[in-house]
Amino acid sequence: MRRPLVAGNWKMNGSRESIEALLDGIKSGLGRVTAIEVVVGAPAIYLSDLQCQLQGTAVAWSGQDLSAEAPGAYTGEIAASMLLDFGCKYVIVGHSERRAYHGESDQLVAKKYAAARAAGLVPILCIGETLEEREQGITEKVVARQLNAVIELEGIAALADGVVAYEPVWAIGTGKTATPEQAQDVHAFIRGIVADKDAVVADGLRILYGGSMKPDNAIELIAKQDIDGGLIGGASLKAEDFLAICSAAN
Ligand code: PEP
């Protein structure tokens, strides 16, 4: 039985003040949400605040990116060991905004996945097609390529230590959500790729859906057989909405 996971991705939003209020709201409303795992992903500069406020609670925290390199001369970068130092359990890798705006290739994302895993962090690997790719009918080809980059570098066992988030790029921050059927089809395809190599890893792999998940569509999406939770952007910035999605997953 896979334990659902709901992960917030605050992206480059918030201030110390707003984050404190958001965390207070999340903590006070989470009491009855016990069957799932809850994670919030904050800008790196605020991770020490999250550590102070979330230590000892049921909410884990996550980086939004990391360097593929070990500590050294990489100005501005953050190593896996540094995220661990601030108590992160998870780190998002290969978010479509990193791929699009920072030119991250499948191979670099795979190296980041490997660096996270080697340090003992749980990588949340984001994969998904653009609108153009969906319209060209190459969604499966794209997600397979993105997933296989990790499998080729690290072997199938690497997916036993991580989480995959299927995030159709056209649904991120747009208010357009994949239908539960569209999402389920791709999730089943992803699990199938893994199952072809290792049925046990496939069975245990949590595959989150991300892309305009909101309180009013979360239940239907998460009810699908291969959707094991959500990666939530916009709706994770409001405690009430995030909590409603957590309750749906619960
Ligand atoms: C995301 O940033 O990963 C995301 C899914 O954003 P949103 O929920 O706003 O579409």
C-alpha cells in the first residue's frame, strides 16, 4: 500500500512573515490528516525557518532544487549535504521551470537525482510534456525519455528511494488541469515503464500529479489508481486550500 504524499511547492514566493503565518495555518489544521505524508518546499533561504517551525511536527520540508556537485567552488549553488544540514527530507529535481528557464537537461536532472539520493534525501523527480508535445502525440515518448535518464544513470533501484511527479507543463500555473483520465493514463504508463524492469519497485513507487491541483479537483484525481498524491504550486500558498487538498488525499 503506497502512502499518499502531498507536497507543496512555494516556488519563489513568500517572506519570513508570510511563511510563518502559512506554516501556523497548516500546522493548526493538520490534526486529522494522519494517513498521508505532507511536505512543503520552500525557497532555500527560508529553510532554516522551516526547520525551526516544523521540527517535531508531522510536516516535512523540502528544497526546490540542488546542485549535482559536491560542496566546492560553485558560487550560488546549494549542495545536497546543505539541504540535509537544515533538516530537509525531500528535494524537488527537474521541475519544468528549472528545465525551461535554466536549461536543465535530462542528464543534469538525473545527476541531481543521484546527488540527492547519495546524500540520503528523497528526490521528487518532475517529468511532463509541454502543450506542443501533447498536441504532437509524443507525451509518452517525452516522459519515458525523462524517466529513463534517471534509470540509465542510477539503475531501476534508484526509483525505490524517490518519488515521481507527473506534471504536464501546460497545466502548471495555468488553471488547466489534466482530466483524471488523462493523468491516470500517463501515471499508468510511467508505472508500466518501471514495472517492466522491477515489479516491486513499480508497486511501491509514489507518482504524484502536479498541475493546477485545487481543492475542487483533488479528490477525483487522487482517487485514480496510479495517482498517489499531488505536487501543489499555487494552492499550497493558502493554508486553507493546501489543507483541503491534504484532506482529500487523506
Ligand atoms: C508546480 O509548480 O509544480 C505546480 C504544480 O504548480 P500549480 O499547482 O500552480 O499548477
